[in-house]
Amino acid sequence: MASYGGYQQTGYGSQGGDNAGGFSLGSQPGGSQGGSGNNKRNFADDTLRPLTVKQIVDIKDRYPGGEIVIDGQAVTQLTLVGQVRSVNSQNTHILYHIDDGTGMMDIKRWVELSNQDNITRFAPDTYVRIYGNIQTYEGKRLVTAHYMRAIEDFNEVNYHLLEATYVHLSLTKGTAAGGGDQGGDSMDTSGDGLFVDNRGAGGDAALQQKLGPCSRNARTVFLYLSKQESEGTHLNQVAAGTKLTAGDIMAATDELLGHGLVYTTNDDETWAIMETYD
């Protein structure tokens, strides 16, 4: 991984808060969607991957129109953190030039003509978190942002770079999955309340094999359930403990049920983990 130097603290928290435009997947017009173009793609398979600009710029297409793959894993949705270097406002979109210390790239934020006055616009030198997906336009990589917000705590910049590095090493070196206990679990390494297992799959080989293909949300829910001493944990308690939405939890538990990692107890919204995995 490249060095993450080059940041300068610049009063990034003074330009406003959440973007009033909302987070609407797949609602932006125009552009060439990175991916296979298959409209029947299962959105339950979407994952949110923390990335750096360099990782995005260095992507090599396996074939024209193919899915975006980084470290051997398909990337659908991403989150990126960086500093706004310049802003170019147009009638239909805003183009931000972002620097995250590993490189610079363009972030396109589509603007609905009827909602222009309600879109938060970020001034140069503002640090922002971006949620979106990777696209290719005229042979150049860019990110189409579904949602952007200003960063109020500069520690979030460092957390994001650490998380992007951790995920990269986990996928390429296997340090997280194969290293046993790496210091327990932690909260909110992404800055958005996700419960993350920093121990990987622990030391159980069968459990590690079954958790390997699971999504991040499924791993988060499994870790939370594994911490509970009751015979079953209800959806509402899981939501409070993991900060995931009910829909995300239901999708995650369906995934875990399919892998034989959890089972329902009192009702279809109460789960407990299986004692054995072989």
C-alpha cells in the first residue's frame, strides 16, 4: 500500500453537515456503470468496501464491461474519505476533485433540477466522506456519489485509511482470518456505527470456512449474536447493538441461516448461533 501522508488539517468541519440529497442507490442518470450491466443482479450481494483513491485508479479491467474487482473481490458500493481540492458546479451535477493522500480523482454528484437549492455544496479544503460506486467515463475512472457528508472529527480520516488497509491485507494476505485473536472486536472503524470483528473468524477452521464468503453485515450480525448469552436475540436488540437497519439484519440472518451458522428460536425475528459448524 502507498503512503498515506500529505494531509493538512484545514478547518474541515465548518462547511456544514449531512447532504440533504439523501442516499438513493442507482438513481443517478448518465455515466457508464462499472459492472457487468446485468439488470438481474442480486442487490443482496452488494457490499460496502472502504477504499483509497489509489486502489480505484489501479483497477485493471479483466474484460470490457466486466465487474469491478479489487483484491480478488467484486466491489459494488464503496466509501471514500478525502479533501475537496476543487469544485465545478454544472446544471445537472457537481464535480469534486478529491485528494485522499494516496492520489486524486473526480467525484460526480448528480443534482436534480427541482432540488438544487437543497443540496449541500462542499467548499474546497473540506474533508468529506463519500458513498457511491465506481464508473468509467471515456476511459477514466470516477466515482458517482449517492451521498456525501462533511467530516467533523479528523480522526475519521485516519480510521478510514486504517480500515481500507485492514480489508486489503485481509483479502490479500489473510492476516485477519488466519491470525487468530487480533485484539478483539471494536466499534465504528468506518465512522458510521458498524460493529466490526477485528478477530476475523477466530481460530475455528470450520467456522472460518463458512464465514469466508459471508458479507460484512452477516459477519457483523454473527459477531453480535455470538456475544449474547441468551437463548435467542430479537431483531430490535440486534439493530440497537449493531446500528444496522432491520432490512440489513434480515438479509444478513438469511445469509447466516443459509450457511448453517444461526437458527431461529422464539420466532422468525429471533436468532441464536449454532454451537457447532461441521
